[in-house]
Amino acid sequence: MKQRKSGFSMFRISFLSVAFLAFLGLTAGNAFALTNDDCLGCHGDVVDETVFKSTVHGGNGCVSCHKEAAAAKDEHTLPLTPVNCGGCHEKVAAVHAKSAHGKAIKGGDQQAPRCYDCHSKHAIFRPTDKRSTTYPLNIPATCGRCHQEGSPMTTSHHLNKKNITDNYTMSIHGKALYREGLIVTATCSSCHTNHDVQKASVPSSSVNRNNIIATCTKCHAGIGEKFMKSVHSPLVTKTDKKLPVCNDCHSDHTISQVDKKDFRLIIARQCGNCHGHYSETYLETYHGRASMLKGGEKLAKCSDCHGAHDIMPANSPESRINKANIVKTCSKCHAKANDSFATYLPHATHSKADKARYPYLFYTFWAMTGLLIGTFAFFGLHTLLWLPRSFKERFKASKEKK
Ligand code: HEC
Ligand code: HEC
Ligand code: HEC
Ligand code: HEC
Ligand code: HEC
Ligand code: HEC
Ligand code: HEC
Ligand code: HEC
Ligand code: HEC
Ligand code: HEC
Ligand code: HEC
């Protein structure tokens, strides 16, 4: 809002100064400055007059942007200084100058976007106007002109992420945008901002680890509330270990619908990036093993037992696997679950690493294994000793027969 106000007042200032220049021209050379019609007389092939008139700057003179041309009487000098949009939009221009794009321009990168690369030159509309290059439905294509794999920009630059635009199109946000025309979904600029576009490694970047939760929860507010009360929230757990943020579990440009196979089958791996031991033991037990088979997405995943955004340690009364809640948790899928069913340990293995956690399983396993080995050893020895004896007996018997 402030921007608009200052834009407007700057507009008035520049309008007045143009008028003043025109007045100077009139008194000095006794000739009028060029009108839009004059400009269009020579440039009608480049600038579509009817389109230009309907744009946000349609009421402006051509010379409000092409200032030097204002001094000309019939022909203007060449070359003209590039248009400075920041003359009227100073706040936006200051932000853009400090962005990854602005810094690249400063560094002489010819492929970094200037204002008109995203807004066009003479077809600038408000972002809410369907004709605008910055209307939500058009933003991915606007950014994609450069960030689409195979563009001159991607071939000459080596950015960390590949296939961004294609991946986005296939993500839940992209599908919602293109298939349903859902313009409140996330487009490139919802996550990267309009003008303060920064590398993820820059601390102030909207997609930096420390800011991701805030960026996603602008829209997913309810999830943010839950998440901030869970064990993964920095407000709840003080630790030096890396706590997960939204894109650790959901990715960034390939976010999929959570009840679809693609997502369900990768949950164990996402959690396993940090809870390696639990994901290994999960994969060794029934739910994990059967998850690998056809239709495996129906089996219990980490989040079916622990929750997703409200995960708590087992000893917390709010945990879904706490004694007080576990029967309810299993009974979502096992209708007949009761206390004794819920004593099944989804992570229990008899490995040495689990000895402290599940001593009962560890010792039972070794007792049973010991018994088995003992039994085989005893009967093995018995058979071995018996063998020569049995040959001897047979030999004796056949001799006696003869
Ligand atoms: C909102 C600002 C703005 C207004 C108003 C504007 N232009 Fe431009 N124009 C630009 C920008 C930005 C460029 C790109 C080159 C540059 O930066 O100087 C450009 C470039 C041009 C070019 C060079 C060819 C090209 O496409 O790069 C011509 C010719 C031109 N404008 C004519 C006009 C005419 C005629 C009018 C009035 C009907 C007009 N402009 C009004 C911003 C504007
Ligand atoms: C008598 C014809 C004529 C008139 C009138 C005219 N121009 Fe030009 N303009 C040219 C020519 C010729 C060029 C150079 C070739 C080209 O880019 O088309 C040019 C180039 C430009 C460029 C590109 C600048 C550059 O450095 O490459 C802009 C912007 C422009 N004119 C704006 C305007 C504006 C704004 C007006 C009205 C105030 C105007 N022109 C009036 C003939 C004209
Ligand atoms: C002479 C001053 C001036 C120049 C130069 C100028 N603009 Fe504007 N711009 C305005 C004014 C005034 C408005 C209308 C503000 C309003 O009513 O909200 C505006 C509106 C806009 C809007 C729509 C804003 C909104 O909130 O809907 C965009 C986008 C925009 N300008 C982009 C540009 C770009 C890009 C350039 C350079 C190519 C540029 N402007 C150059 C004065 C200018
Ligand atoms: C990388 C693309 C990109 C560049 C470069 C860019 N813009 Fe924008 N701009 C956008 C997008 C996207 C939006 C609006 C999206 C929305 O609000 O939904 C926007 C919105 C605006 C608006 C209206 C709302 C606001 O945020 O104030 C103005 C004015 C504007 N831009 C001016 C400029 C000016 C001036 C420059 C150059 C200094 C510039 N833009 C450079 C993408 C860009
Ligand atoms: C005219 C081409 C162009 C357009 C349009 C464009 N970009 Fe860029 N973008 C670049 C270039 C070039 C860089 C590399 C700057 C550098 O070397 O760090 C870049 C860098 C970035 C980065 C930082 C990544 C990095 O490694 O530097 C992000 C994030 C980004 N762009 C997002 C966007 C978004 C979002 C849009 C649309 C609103 C957009 N870009 C539109 C050319 C473009
Ligand atoms: C739902 C949010 C979201 C949307 C929508 C989104 N991005 Fe991203 N983007 C991210 C996140 C998060 C990262 C950083 C991931 C990381 O830390 O590696 C990222 C990274 C990037 C990078 C690399 C930045 C770097 O520093 O390496 C570029 C370039 C980029 N996005 C461009 C785009 C473009 C272009 C679009 C639209 C087609 C888009 N993004 C849509 C969230 C999003
Ligand atoms: C530890 C991993 C993890 C983190 C971190 C995480 N999610 Fe999720 N998210 C999931 C899982 C797993 C599901 C599927 C839930 C289910 O099956 O009930 C999910 C579901 C969702 C859904 C679908 C709606 C719903 O509630 O089921 C949205 C939207 C979502 N997450 C957004 C976010 C946002 C925004 C953040 C960051 C604040 C975030 N997630 C952080 C794992 C995570
Ligand atoms: C501009 C708002 C906006 C932002 C920012 C945003 N989202 Fe979304 N997101 C949506 C909307 C709207 C949907 C619903 C799309 C649909 O279901 O068709 C959605 C859907 C999702 C889903 C699928 C939900 C399901 O029911 O399966 C996940 C997961 C998700 N977003 C995660 C994220 C993450 C992670 C981030 C940040 C990196 C993020 N979103 C940023 C608006 C947003
Ligand atoms: C980016 C790393 C990371 C990811 C991904 C992650 N977690 Fe965590 N998780 C942690 C950290 C750090 C803690 C805090 C306790 C600690 O220091 O180990 C924690 C705590 C927990 C706890 C409480 C256990 C305890 O010892 O207090 C459970 C249960 C848990 N996570 C389950 C999950 C599940 C299920 C997923 C996947 C949906 C997941 N986590 C994804 C890092 C992660
Ligand atoms: C069928 C339900 C179920 C599934 C699926 C499951 N867990 Fe567990 N998880 C439990 C139960 C019950 C406990 C507590 C008993 C135990 O430690 O064996 C537990 C304990 C944990 C703990 C320690 C919690 C604490 O507070 O000490 C972590 C961390 C954990 N699981 C992570 C995971 C991860 C990661 C996955 C997926 C790879 C997963 N779980 C899958 C039920 C499950
Ligand atoms: C998301 C659904 C889901 C949840 C939640 C779930 N399971 Fe399962 N579980 C399955 C499916 C599907 C099977 C395989 C179907 C079958 O053979 O009955 C299975 C099989 C099993 C089996 C082996 C086969 C059998 O029926 O005896 C055990 C034991 C088991 N689950 C225990 C648990 C326990 C304990 C919990 C709660 C901590 C739990 N499950 C939570 C879906 C789930």
C-alpha cells in the first residue's frame, strides 16, 4: 500500500517535471516535445497502442519512462539510457537490487532478470489482472522462461536444482494451479517472494532452512500450529541435532499429495535420514517388509503410528504410541486391536544394538538359538558316532548271511 502511495506521488512529481521540461522546451525552442502519437508514428510496430493504453501506465506519456526522448523535438538522440523503473518504484527497486537476480545484474550477468523480464516492457498489468505476466497462473512460465531446463540460462549457469519448472508442474501445487485454476496455491513467488529472491544458503532467504516453516505456514497455518508443539519444533526440543523442517519430509518442487502412493512409500526413507536405526528396524519387521510388496502403501508407515506434525516421544501422554493411546492408533487399521495386540513391538529386533531396549527379545533369541544349536550339535555328534558302528553291524550281518 505504501508503495502505491509513494509510486503515485513520484508519478505526480515526474508528471510535473515532464510538464516543466515541456514548458522549458516551449519557451526555449518554441517547439512542443514529442507526444505519444509522435512516438507511435515511428514505433507503432514495436508498441501496440491499444494494449499500452490499457496497462497500468497507459495514462503516462512514453516519456515518463523514456525520459531523454522528452527533450527531443522531432528525432531523439541514440542510444537512449535504459529505463529506470526504480525512479518511481524505489522500494521495489532497492529490494530487487539486493536479490540474487539484482546481484547477478550488478556482476554483469546478461541473463539475470531486469524488471521488464518479469513484467514485460509495454504490457505491464497489475498482478491481479489475468493478462499480467505476474498473474499467478502465468508466474511459473514467467520464471520458467529462464528456469526451465534447456533454456539459454540453464545451459550457461549451473544452479543446484534441476528440472525445477517441470517438477513444479507435476507437484500438488502445480496441478492445483493448472488443473483447477486454484490461484491461492503456491507458485514460484509464493515461496521465493516477488523481488527478494535469494539463494537458499542466504540466511534471510525465504527458502533458507530457518525460514521455511514460516514460508509454508503463511498458507498452511493450521499445520504450523500443530508442528510448533511437536518434538520436532525448536520451541519444544533444544538440541544440536538437525530438526526437520517442511521440505525435509515433503521436498520443495516435487511436493505430492500425501495420501498418494508416491508419498506414502518414501516416508520411511525421509524419517530414516535422521532416525536411521528406527527405520532399519521398521524395515525388518512386518509392516516395513510388507511395504515393499505390491499394495504396500496400505501398511503402517512411520506417520500412521507416530503422527506427522504432532509427533511426541513415547513417554509423553500426547504421543500416539503412548500406552494410553496406542490401541486407538493400531485400531485405525486393525479393527480388533486390544491391549495385548498393542504389546507387539513394531521396532523390536533381537540384534545386539537393541539389547538394552528389548533385553527380553535379545535373551529369548539367544536362548532359543542356543537350544537349537545345542540340539543339532548333540544329535549331529550322536549320528557321527553311530555311523561307523552301523557300518560295522551291517558288515557283520552280511557276513553272517553268507
Ligand atoms: C513503464 C515504462 C515504459 C513506458 C511508459 C514506455 N516504455 Fe518503451 N520501453 C520500456 C522498457 C523497460 C524498454 C526496454 C529497453 C530499456 O530499458 O530502455 C522499452 C523499450 C522501448 C523501445 C525499444 C524497443 C524494445 O522493444 O526494446 C521502444 C521503441 C519503446 N520502448 C517505445 C515506447 C513508446 C512508443 C512508448 C509510449 C507509447 C513507450 N515505449 C512507453 C518501458 C516503457
Ligand atoms: C522520427 C521517428 C522517431 C520518433 C518520432 C521517435 N523515435 Fe524512437 N527511435 C527512432 C529510431 C530510428 C530509433 C533507432 C532504431 C530502432 O530502435 O527502431 C529509435 C529508437 C528508440 C528507442 C530504443 C533506444 C535505443 O537506445 O536503442 C526507444 C526507447 C525509443 N526510440 C523511444 C521513443 C520515444 C519514447 C519516442 C517519443 C517521445 C520516440 N522514440 C520517437 C525513431 C523515432
Ligand atoms: C513515471 C513513474 C513510473 C515509472 C517510470 C514506472 N512506473 Fe510502474 N507505476 C507507476 C504508477 C503511478 C503506478 C500506479 C500505482 C497505483 O495506482 O497503484 C504504477 C503501477 C505499476 C504496477 C502495478 C502495481 C500494482 O500494485 O498493481 C507495476 C507491476 C509496475 N508499475 C511496474 C513497473 C515497471 C516494471 C516499470 C519499468 C519498466 C515501471 N513500473 C515504471 C509509476 C511508474
Ligand atoms: C523475477 C521476476 C521479477 C522481477 C525481476 C521484478 N518483479 Fe516485480 N513482481 C514480480 C511478481 C511475481 C510480482 C507479483 C506477484 C503477486 O503479487 O502476486 C511482482 C509485483 C510487482 C509490483 C506490484 C506489487 C508489489 O510487490 O509491490 C510492482 C510495483 C513491481 N513488481 C515492480 C517491479 C520493479 C520496479 C522491478 C525492477 C526493479 C521488478 N518489479 C522486478 C516479479 C518480478
Ligand atoms: C531473465 C531470466 C530469469 C528470470 C525470468 C528469472 N530468473 Fe531466477 N535467476 C536467473 C539467473 C541468471 C540466476 C543466477 C544468479 C546467480 O548466478 O546467482 C537466477 C537465480 C535465481 C535463484 C537463486 C538460485 C541461485 O543458485 O542463484 C532463485 C531462487 C531464482 N532465480 C528464482 C526465480 C524466480 C522465483 C523467478 C520468477 C519469479 C525467476 N527466478 C525468474 C535468471 C532468471
Ligand atoms: C512450495 C514452495 C516452492 C515453490 C512453489 C517453488 N519453490 Fe523453488 N525452492 C523451494 C525451496 C524450499 C527451495 C530450497 C531447497 C533447498 O534448501 O535446497 C527451492 C529452491 C529453488 C532454487 C535453487 C535455489 C538455490 O539456492 O539452490 C531455484 C532456482 C528455485 N527454487 C526456483 C523456483 C522456480 C522457478 C519455481 C516455479 C516454477 C519454484 N522455485 C517454485 C520452494 C519452492
Ligand atoms: C517429519 C516429517 C514432516 C514434516 C517436518 C512436515 N510434514 Fe507435513 N506431512 C508429513 C506426513 C508423513 C504427512 C501425511 C500425514 C498423514 O498421513 O496423515 C504430512 C501431511 C501434510 C499435509 C497434508 C494435510 C494433512 O495434514 O495431512 C500438508 C499440507 C503438510 N503436511 C504440510 C506441511 C508443512 C507446511 C510443514 C512445515 C510446517 C510440514 N508439513 C512438515 C510429514 C511431515
Ligand atoms: C500460497 C499458499 C501456499 C504456500 C506458500 C504453500 N502451499 Fe502447500 N498447498 C497450498 C494449497 C492451496 C494446497 C492445496 C492444493 C490441492 O489440494 O489441490 C496445497 C497443498 C499442499 C500439500 C498436499 C496436501 C494434501 O492434501 O495432500 C502439501 C504436502 C503441501 N501443500 C506442502 C507445502 C509445503 C511443504 C510448503 C512450503 C515449502 C507449501 N506447501 C507452501 C498452498 C500453499
Ligand atoms: C532432519 C532430521 C529429522 C527428520 C527428517 C525426522 N526427525 Fe524425528 N527427530 C529429530 C530430532 C533431532 C529429534 C529430537 C530428539 C533427538 O535429539 O533425537 C527427533 C525426535 C523424534 C521422536 C521422539 C523421540 C525421542 O527420542 O524423543 C520421534 C518419535 C520422531 N522424531 C519420529 C520421527 C518420524 C516418524 C519422522 C518422519 C515422519 C521423523 N521423526 C523425521 C530429527 C528428525
Ligand atoms: C506400527 C506402528 C509403528 C510404525 C509403523 C513405526 N513405529 Fe516407531 N514406534 C512405535 C512404537 C509402539 C514405539 C515405542 C516402543 C519401541 O520403542 O519399540 C516406537 C518408537 C519409536 C521411536 C522412539 C520413540 C521414543 O520416544 O523413544 C522413534 C524415534 C521411532 N519409533 C521412529 C519411527 C520411524 C522413523 C518409523 C518409520 C521408519 C517408525 N517409527 C515406524 C510404533 C511404530
Ligand atoms: C495404516 C494402517 C495400519 C496401522 C496404523 C497399523 N497396522 Fe499393523 N498391519 C497393517 C496391514 C495392512 C497389515 C497386513 C494385513 C494383515 O495381514 O492383516 C498389518 C499387519 C500387522 C501385523 C502382522 C499380521 C497380523 O495381523 O498379525 C501385526 C502384528 C501388526 N500389524 C501390528 C500392529 C500394531 C501393534 C499396530 C499399532 C501399534 C499396527 N499394526 C498399526 C496396517 C496397519
